[in-house]
Amino acid sequence: MNQQPLLRDSELERTSVVANNTMNRERGLSGVNSYARELGFDPVARLAGLERPSWLDLCSGEGHALRTAAGLLPAGAVLTGVDLVGPTARLPRPAGAELVTASLSTWTPPPGRRYDLITCVHGLHYLGDKLALLARVATWLRSDGLFVGHLDPDSFRLPDGRSAARQVLRALRGAGYGYDARRHLLRHEGSADRPPSLPFAHLGADPHAGPTWTGQPGVATYVRPL
Ligand SMILES: C[S@@+](CC[C@H](N)C(=O)[O-])C[C@H]1O[C@@H](n2cnc3c(N)ncnc32)[C@H](O)[C@@H]1O
């Protein structure tokens, strides 16, 4: 049973679990501490051959993966990272990549923009209304685009504090998302004209819920099935 008051996203984003720079925000594109390793594929290889590839990285941290990708992809590539804290290292603004400091609870892409690839590497752990973002993300993809992001299904909780993982995964699968439990990766292929229906009311978030499977603190998302 949850004893903590549940937080709205605007309150959650001011807590030390979410807004801190001690978490691993420095993954590069490839190598030991990298997107390729966490996702099981190299994002640049996925985009190779596309005339004007577009990659949106949600919770992009320092943006190292996008910075490297900008040097490898064609000049017209659209590379956007969005992060609540933004890059903190004193690095030059990357040529060819845009690093936006904003919350994903409110940020939306420019009108009409769609992406070939959307990633969220260990970012969903820190969001409150995870399902609202996941539903919106499906509408930001191109017709053959791919979304992939880490998800701990046990971070969804019912009002009495029990895990809502089973119910949430069933709804996500019914809405066209796939879940690789071994890699803890949620994916969605192809665009949706409107946000898929995920029938849960968002009740609020608990940033003191304890660690995810990663061992790092995460945010529990309380939902009520509709
Ligand atoms: C564990 S770090 C991962 C960063 C990057 N993806 C990487 O692997 O290096 C999680 C990131 O999520 C960001 N974050 C947390 N809540 C967010 C929100 N509401 N909107 C945007 N970014 C958020 C944090 O600022 C942090 O940089």
C-alpha cells in the first residue's frame, strides 16, 4: 500500500530522484556504456541509407549519442534530443543535432514532424504519466518508423500498491506495442494517426518507490484501470 502522497508531473520533476545529474546520462552511441549496447542495435545503422533520416531521443541526458550520430549521418539528418535537465557538460553546441531542455510531460515535436527512430534509453523510469507519453510517441513516428525504450512494467501500480504490470502490458500489446522482457524493451513500429487507447486513469507518481530492475531508483506510476 502506498503511504506517500502521489505527485503530479510538475511536482515530480522537482524531486531529487528525477532532477539530478548523478544518474548515468553519458551513454555514447557505441561501446561499453552505449545506446547500441542497451538497445541491442546501432541507431546509426538503423538510419543508414535514408535520404533525410530523423531520430528523436527522449531523455537524452548529455546527448553524446546524438552528437556522434551527427558526424556519421548525412547533413540533412534531423537529430533531436529532449531532456528535463539538458546537457550539463560544457561542450560546444553540436552541429547537426538539437538538444532541447524540456519536460516530456508537455513537449511536442514541431507540427508535421515525424521520426524514423525514437529512442528512450533508461528514461521512462523517471516519468510520471508514462502511458500518456507512450501513446503520444506512436503518433510521432513515420509510417516505417520505430520507437524503442526501456520499461519496467512493475513500475506501474494499482491504487492499493500492487503491481499493474500484467494489466498494462496486456493493454500495450493490444494497442500494437511489443515487449521484450529479456531486454526490458518496449517497441512500436509504424505510425498511429491518433494516440492509441490505453485504458487507465493516471493517479500520480511516487518517486520513493525504490529501485527498478536496474538497481537505480525509479518512479512508480499509479494507475486505475478504466
Ligand atoms: C538515466 S538518464 C539517461 C540519459 C540518456 N538516455 C543516457 O542513456 O545517457 C535519464 C534522463 O531522463 C531525464 N528525464 C527525467 N524526467 C524527464 C522528463 N520529465 N522529461 C525529459 N527528460 C526527463 C533526466 O534528466 C535524465 O537525463
